[in-house]
Amino acid sequence: MNEKSIKKALISAAKPFYRTLPIIVGVVLLVSLANTLIPKEAFVTLFSRNIIVDPIVAAALGSILAGNPITSYILGGEFLGLGISLVAVTAFLVAWVTVGIVQLPAEIMMLGKKFAITRNVLSFVFSIIVAIITVLILGVV
């Protein structure tokens, strides 16, 4: 390979990223806005300490309010401190990090519709399963 073909390859690779950059920035801003506007205390009213219902509700919320792993530890501690059950907190955090409803349009554009939807559905289902198994293993039902 010569220098000219490498430059051409880099430009070709950069074009899709450049086209998706506004969508990625929009997704990050939307997620940040949602996480800022919804007070953590509002989550307490959504949970009933039911081992089946709580992880489903929590995973649904986590899927909408996407976040990153670093802040999930702090958020999880705050939720547990507010009295939210471990099964709900676990499902919320796993879905929060792995599922991204808000990011779905960008993910579809970059990775394809079938892959993006399959990955998000499986991540949602497994966030509930992981939460229930985690709590059962720890014996904190």
C-alpha cells in the first residue's frame, strides 16, 4: 500500500462517522437531559418490592434512561439508600448500561436494524434475568 491509498481509505472511513456525529451528539445530550431532569426520589414510587414486577419496570426505565458504567455504581448506591430493592436496582443498572432505546436510531444507522433491535431486546431480557438470579444467589429476596 502506498500513502495515497492509505489517505483515501482514511477519508472513506471518516465519512460515515462524520455523517453520524450529529446523531451521536443529539443522543448524548438527550440522555443527559433526561438523567438530570428526573429526580432520583421519583423512582421510589415506581417499585413495590415484587421480585417479578420490579425488575421489569426497572429494566424498562433503564432502557430509556441510558448511562455509563462509571456512574452506575454511584446511582445504584443512591437507589439502594432510598430503599429500592436490590432486584430493581440490578435490573435498572444492567439495562441502563446495555440497552439504549434513545440511542437505537443511531445504532440502527451504524450497525443495521436487525442487529440493533435483536441486541437491545436480548439485553433487556437478560437484564431482568441477571437481576433475579443475582438476588436469588445473594439470598436477599
